[in-house]
Amino acid sequence: MKISENGLSFIKQYEGLKLKAYPDPATGGIPWTIGYGHTKDVKPGQVITEHQAEAFLHDDLKPIYLTLESAVQVSLTQGQFDALCSFIFNCGAGNFARSTLLKKLNAGDYQGAADEFQRWNKAAGKVMNGLTKRRASERQMFLS
């Protein structure tokens, strides 16, 4: 399974497009980010095209597909898959692998898994409005 156009649009909306590299807001430096939340091998001052940003996004999703394929033991709808792609894109595969969200999902508790999204709305221990909105939207997509 791969992310749908709706799922891609969702990630793009929440990540935003930046064609010039910018520093991590929390550290003021590493990791530098460009495109739609791409961080691998990004250098200060780097500039890309929108086409390159699209390519980076698709490349960044490939390991997420592998994570979902190996970690999820139940069937998923396209909406569930898209929501989980966005979640892992933002929170990381390691956090997903250790999450109660995944445990509930693999137990077949889809509603319980959906309710776990809202717990992932903090950065450095602080509730972030943007993450709260993103998690609510991911939950809604997961349940659609």
C-alpha cells in the first residue's frame, strides 16, 4: 500500500513547502530542514526546486511504507494508512514502533488506536497547538 493523493496533500499542508533550508526551531541549527519536512543531508543555505521537494517527500515516505508493512499486523483502510504515514513522518518510526497506538492497533482496537493520536501533541514536553490540530486531523482521517 502507498499513500493516496489525499494523504500526500495532508502532509504537504501540515509540513509546508520551504525551498530554502531552515534550522530546527528548537535548536537553532541541526537538523536543517527543506522542502516538505526533509532533513536528510540538508545543509545551511541549500536551495531546491518544488520538483526536488516532491522527490524528497516521496523518498522520505519509502521507509515509512516499510515500517508500516513490518509493524502493523492488521488490515488498514487507505485513510488509516494515510493517517499513519503522516504520524510517522512527523513523530518518527521509532516512536511509532514503541507506541501504545501501535499496540492497540495490532490488538484490533482501531478506536483505541485512534484515540492515541491526541497524546502526541508535545514538543520538548510542551503542548503545541499545531501538533494538537495535526493529531486531531490524523485521528479523523484514521476513522474515515
